[in-house]
Amino acid sequence: MADKNLVLTDYKGDPNLGLYGFATDSYAVLAPEYKKKSSLDVKVVETHVAETPLAGMFAAGNSNRVLLPDTVRDHERKKLEEKGIDFYVVDSNYTALGNLVLANDNGCIISTTLEDEKSDIEEALEVPVEVGTVAGLNIVGSAGIATNNGVLLHREASEEELEKVEEVLDVDGDIGSVNFGSPYVGTGVLANSKAALVGNNTKGPELGRIEKSLGFLD
């Protein structure tokens, strides 16, 4: 490994570990039995979302609040409440919020499919929100991974898209891949400013790009 803050792992054998959780600088929401979670150095709530382990697919957020789909169950909400983590339920037919939201504590990019919820999301996360694409795709959360120190986008993201994301999230970034060539970096990386958990099929050059883009180099 290039850096002790980058940890190669998986979720029950699946290197697409970003599907099973997300992390901020205040907390992480992870599916049960998630390995290496202590590396993130934040409080963790282990829960299903919408009765699935795909917490990273269905939930998103920043240090201020978790965005949840309206398919979330009461017992799942209770787990967040018990940890003192605020949440907001997004009233939308598009429930895979983790695929549709790219956020940090400075700003947020949302899919065009959530445009009607823009003002509500802005109020919930307490940051500026803009509608955009990454590599021409609406699934901005799958096609990007952001911390408060950097952002990494799908390798086919345009220069204009990268510049917009950098401006909204107030970080520098780059394009890249994960898990030996997958451009969907949001599905293969789970990160905050303290550490990044990276799918264990990821190779050396990819790790170097992740390390640099997410701000783990001095």
C-alpha cells in the first residue's frame, strides 16, 4: 500500500464495498459485519437500509445529515437515532440515493433525477447543491467519491464536469478507476478525510490516483 490511510478490503467477498456503506468525517453508515471500519475513526451505525445491506446504494449524506429513501424502515431509522445521527427522508420515486448524490461538507452534486428535491436536499445537508452529471451519467454518486480533501471521478468525466464538481465541493480532484479498471469509483471506494477503504481488486496505479485525488498525500 502507498499509504497507511488506504486499506484494501471487501464486503463479504465483494470488492464493490461502496455499495454497502458510506462515510463522513462525523459518522459512517455501514451494512452489518463490515470489515476494517475502525480505520475510518468515526462513530459507526451498522444497519440495513430498505431491508437490504446496500446502505451505500440507498443512503448518502455529509457530516450534517443522512439522506434516506422513503422505503427506509422504522427500525432502521431507530438505529440512526440511537447513535445521535440526524437524517432526512427524501420524498422521491428515485430511492437509490447513494447512486444519485455526491457530497461532502462543502457542497453537493445531485443527479438530474433529483432536481425537484434540490432545495430540500440543500436544506438537509446545509450546503450548496447543484445538479450535474459525471461522464455524462446521472449516477453521480456511483461515478464519484468525495471527501473534504478531494474528489475522484469516473475516468471518462469531462474537464468541464470535473471543474464543476471541484468548484461545488471546494476541493481538487482527478479522474480514475478502481478494482482493476472499473470507472465507477463510488462503488469501489468508501472514504472520509481520515481513511479510504478500497476494493481489494484495485491495483497500484489506481491506488496512487485514489491516494492523491482524495487528499492523502502531504
